[in-house]
Amino acid sequence: MVDDTGWQGPGEGGLSLSGKQWGRPGDTWGFAGVLNGISSVHEAFFNAGGLGIVIGDGKLPHPGLEQIIETYYRLPLAKDFWFSPDYQFIANPAYNRDRGPVSVIAARLHAEF
């Protein structure tokens, strides 16, 4: 059995601030928070051994809200080329209170041609 991600609200929010405020107009700092829930149908599906695109490990005995906080800083390296370090903190990953928390550190390179 395979299903989509199983995501079901409840909400998210974030902000993005231009570096103009601290004298670096090409920079951007961002912050976001997300609360993901799971429907009772998806909960039963995953607890019965179902697999999703990104979740499913055979059981979901203690479902809970997936809670994510993310921050990033984008800075230009050259015209049309940016670097962004990124950090995410995830509590109850894949809606499972038996997992995590997880810290994810990443870096992005963005180029426009």
C-alpha cells in the first residue's frame, strides 16, 4: 500500500526580512513555523503498515502533531548567484511521537541564468 504524505493542517506561518534593515540590501533572513496533523484515516492506514511517499515504517502507535521550525539566511555571492545556510528543528517527525526530535542542517546554492 502506498499513499500521499498524509498531511492534514492545522497551520503554518513565517516571515522574511530584507537585509536593508541592517545595511545589507541583498541579504534575506527568514523564519517559519509549521504544525502538521494527520487524519484518523491516514493514522489507521500507517498503523496498519501502509507506506507514504515520505513516511511509514510499519506502525504509528503514538501519533502526534509534527512541529517544524526553520530559519535561513540568504546572501548573494555574485550577480544572480546566492548561498543560503538553513536549519530545521522537527519534533514528532512523520507524526510519530516515538521519533525525534531531529535537527536538519542544509545549504542551498541558487543560480539564475
